[in-house]
Amino acid sequence: MNPEERHIFSVLVENRFGVLARVAGLFSGRGFNIDSLNVAETHDKSISHITLVTHGDAQIIEQIYHHLNRLIDVIEVTDLSTGTHVERELVIIKIATDDPQKRTEILQVAEVFRGRVIDMKPTSLVLEITGDEGKLKAAIDIFNTYGILELSRTGKIAMLRGSEK
Amino acid sequence: MELSGAQILIDGLKREGVEYIFGVNGGAAMPIFDALYSEQDIKLIPMRHEQGASHAADGYARATGDVGVVLATSGPGATNLVTGIATAYMDSIPMVAITGQVFTHYIGSDAFQECDVIGVTRPVCKHSYLIKDTDEIADVVAEAFHIAKTGKPGPVIIDIAKDAQIREALFQYPETVDIRSYKPQVHGDPVQIEKAAALIKEAKRPMLYAGGGVVLANASEELRQLTLNTQIPITVTLMGLGAFPETHPLAMEMPGMHGSCCANYAFTDADLVIAVGARFDDRVTGDLSKFAPNAKKIHIDIDASCIGKNVPVDVPIVGDAKNVLTELNKQVGATDIDPWRAQIQEWKQKYPFEYEQKGDKVMPQFVIEQIYKHYSDAIVVADVGQHQMWAAQYFKFTEPRQWLNSGGLGTMGFSLPGAIGAQLGCPDKTVVNINGDGSYIMTIQELVPAVTMKLPLKVFIINNMYLGMVRQWQELFHGKRYSAVDYHDNPDFALLAEAFGATGLRVEHPEDVEPALQKAKGINDGPVVIDFIVDEEENVFPMVPAGAGLGDVIRGLS
């Protein structure tokens, strides 16, 4: 068994009905893994950008690349892991704040991660944090000790740096 | 002038040069069938089941190289097409499947005969379109044909809502098709081709391994030139049979599970395998860890995802087989591999396909030999099972598109409707359908249109009263526990043929085989069905058991 690697694919697709199902169906049908998936329209309304995080050995990754390219609605596939890239993810976390002391502490921790409070109620608050995978993991680990009520994350979005395209 | 969506569709098909549409009518496709009613340039062929219609369109495409077209209604009509679409997809056959869909405002409401056809067919087609707007029809038809026949060919689905068929719009057919996200790579990388040529020059034990891609790319001439110029021995897969003449001394015949010992031993000993339009299918390679262990591999394929999928490749060349072979032919010449060729000849002489005559039984292999003797120039459409393997082994194919079968999906029931499509596509050829008793009855209803059209099909049933290939595996691997394979309760196929209005003959003795075949030759005003009652428990050999390496081929039971 060859070592498994994590890869981030940036996939430009026609912004058309059913394209996401074709991409997702390709992964489920061929037994490839999706660790995270993000889809949204780009500045060009006819094109959507999919950022897809997957893992597998080198042969699987190559297959994923070719099979994505084979889909008729796929305009361009880039394996970002082969170049230097920037990546971000956004997470929103709802945390219980049953006593004021705890709330203060949570706000201090949020400061460390440059989190923003986007909602606050007497017994809970919602934080927004962006960053790369490592930072988000660290933040979630800490907030877990305070009792996370709800968590939702976007999945990774990424692109190559500078003129690498 | 404004035309109905259905008429725009038909006019688009005419622009694409469509001769035949195979179909079964139904509610959501009625406007299209109505437009075909008075159509002169396209002939509508009403089939008896949508699966049969899809195989007929597929058979037409395989025999002619043109796009086959099938038409069905929504819901069950469309789901009945799925087996045929998947069959075409696995063998990369260019096909356009048109389905009616319920009215736009009913879509998603679980309406009568509604089915998400796009969803159901997604994993078994090259691409698909749902049309809700009449204005889209012309562009979609042009794109669908372009996609179906270029690159790696395959089936494309056009699902059209009934209101889009009825509403009117201007007919403006695109002169060219340009899809920004679809640019098949047809020219091989020159650097890679040079590397391949260098490997071919160095090799001491090279072999060519050609598949259905050579037929699809119409590259048989280029393949022959490469083989003859280099004098490298060649094996052609089940899907490629005829791409290189099996009668030639360099031909090692088919490889794989039921292939020739020569081809399988060659893989095991070769130092270079040159794969052209073949995909290292499990039925060819056997246990991958033992497959061609000493060989470098050159792989020429139009589909990049096919290269390196099963077997690591040293020189991948993505491109159309015709283009790549043309370039490669400029760079290679005679090879200095006499000892290897002598070894191949020795295997060929020593291990031909052979069988034993059992008493006065009609041996299935004997029937195929006799069919070959009388119909060597025919297009042979085989079904799936033991008879398919015997036909592949004992009929010597010399031309591409002479041998049609469902190799990838292995669809029983393909061949009778497939033969109808082939006969319509090639009216001047004799079309022989070699069928099994199990597969024949799966689509037997398509004898009706064959009779109606007076097609001179030769339907030869190799009848061993069993689902023979499964029975063989049960005999060898399941302690002869013949679960659900006993077909002795099948009807008398000769009598049944007569009931359909065809000619039916039954052959039970070896001496009657030849006269029956002679008689069939003279019957050309409709199909003739010969039911050959053959030895019930004959097995297909050689055989590489599932999971074994090619070198471990079982040559026979004795």
C-alpha cells in the first residue's frame, strides 16, 4: 500500500444545473473520498469554483485528476498541492456562556484566534473564525473545553499564489 | 418559420445524417413520434422493448461507426433503456438516447411516468441534457452528437420535456460546435512517441496488445502497418477482434481468461507490451501482480484516465490511436527478435484452441467452425456466455467491425437486437447472430421487427439447455451445485421461430449441422433461426481461473 496524501483540487465548472451531482457522483461511484467540498459562483456568472479536498495514494490522486477532467462540464482542474497556494476556511461556533466569568474567558480566547462575535445571547454566543486547517483545529480544540453547542464550517477554499496559473 | 420542438429535433437529427431511429412509443414522446410519422429521410424502426431498441441503435453504431439513435418515452421507457446505455458506455459506443419527459410543470412532482432520467443514467453515460425550453433543442442536438462521436465515444442522453417538444421556435442549427470545457486530446505527445519508438527498437521480446479502441478509431490499417513493419507478434482483445487478421502468422489470437495460451504465455514472458486502445481489463490481465511482470509498458489511449488505472505504465501516450500509430509508424522498422518469434510460433503450434468430440453429440465448437466455414465474411453479432467465447475462439475474424459483442458490461440479450441494427446499417452484408439459449430468450421479442422488415438474419442458437457459463463455474468452483441455471424448460426455439413468422430449424446431430447452415444460406426473405442442440456440459477452455495469473492458464480438463 502506497502512502496516502491529502490533495486540494481547484475545479472550474460550468455553472449549470446538475454539475455538482456529476462531480459528487464520480467520487461515490468510483470509491474516491471527499474530505471537504465547497462550491460557489465566481465573478464570472457562467463559472462555478469547486474546492475539493481528498486523499489517496499517488495513483488514486492521478485517477481523480483525470476523471474530473473527463466530465464534460469541467473546464479546468488544478491540483493545488503541486504548487504553493493559499487556503482558508471559515467556521462559526455557538458556545454556551452560562456565567459571565466564562463568557469573558471565551472572548479572550476568541481574541487569540482573531475570532469575531457575530451573535450574543444571555446564555450563548456565536463566534466566527477564519484560517487554515491547523488554526481552526486548535481553536475548536480549545472551545470544546467550554462546551460547543453547534458548529458549522465552510470547507476549504483555495487558490494558487500570485501568477501561478 | 417557427417549428415545433419535436420537428426541430428531427431536423437536427437530419443535419447529423441520421438514417434510423430505433424506438418504442409512449405518452411523453408522442410529439416526436408524430413528427416522424411523415418523415421521409429518417426511418423509424419500432422495436418491441426499449432495451431492444437501445441495443439495435448500439449494433448499428458498432457495425457502421456512425452514431446510433434510440428514442423512448419517460419513466419506464427511459429506465428500460438503461441497460442498453450502460452497454454502450462500457464499450465506448457512440449513441444518442432521446427520452420524452413529463411536462415541465410536473417535473419533480412524482407525476405519472416521471423518472429522473438524468439522475438514473448519470454514471453510465458520457453526458446528458435535460431540455425544458424549445430554444435549446438545436444546440443540444449538435453538442450531443459532437460529444457522442469525438474523443472517447459514448452514449449521450437528451431528455426533453413534453411541452418543449410541443412549443414552437425558430430552427437555427449551429454550423460548428465549440464546447470550452471539452477538448479531447487527439494528438500524441511527440516526445512520448519517440520514447515508445526507442523502447520498441531495444526490445527483445515485444508484443502488441490491441483492443476495441483501434476499431473505434478506425485505426486497423495503421495497426496492420505497425505489425507488419516491425514483425512484432500481436494479440487482439475480445473488443478488438478483426482489427488485425487472426489468420496471420503474427496473430496470437485473443488474450485473457478464455484466450489463447500463446497470448497469455507471451504476456508472462514479454519484455515490452505495446497496448493500443486496450484498457488492461481484469478479464485480460488475470492477477495483476503476475501480469506481464518482466515487461515495460507503452499505453496508447484516447482516455487519460484509462492509463495507469490498473497497471503502471512506462510510456503513456494520450491520443487518438490512428494519429499516434501514424506517427509511430514513421519511427519504427524491422525488429531483430527471431528467437522470440520462434518461441511464439512454438506456443501457437503446441497450444491451439482444441476440443474433443464426445460420442455423437453436436459439439458447440464444431458448430462455430462450420459457421466460420460457411459465413467467413459475415458480420458476427454474439451474445454473452460460453457461445460468445467459442465464437471468439473458433471464428477467425479478419476485418474490423466484423465482430460485435457486449464485452465490457457483458449484457445478455444484446445480440438479436444488435444484429437488427447491424443489418440495417450494412444491408449488403450477411449478418450472423450467434446466440445462447439463455441470452436469446432475454430479448426474443425483437424477432418481431426482424420478421416485419424481412431482415435476412441468420440466428444460430448454441443451445446447451443451461446458463452455460454460470454452470461451468458451478461445476468448477461450486461443487456442481447447479443453482438457477437449468434451462431445459425453455420452449422449442424452432417452433417458436415459426410462430413469430420466421423460419425455424432444429439440429440435433453433427451430420445435420452443415446441411442446416446451407439451407439457411438460401433463405433471404426473413430471419432464419437454427436451434443447435449441443453437448450440455461442454466447458470453455483454456481458462485462467479468477484471481490466477495468466501463466497459470488451465489448458483443458484432461
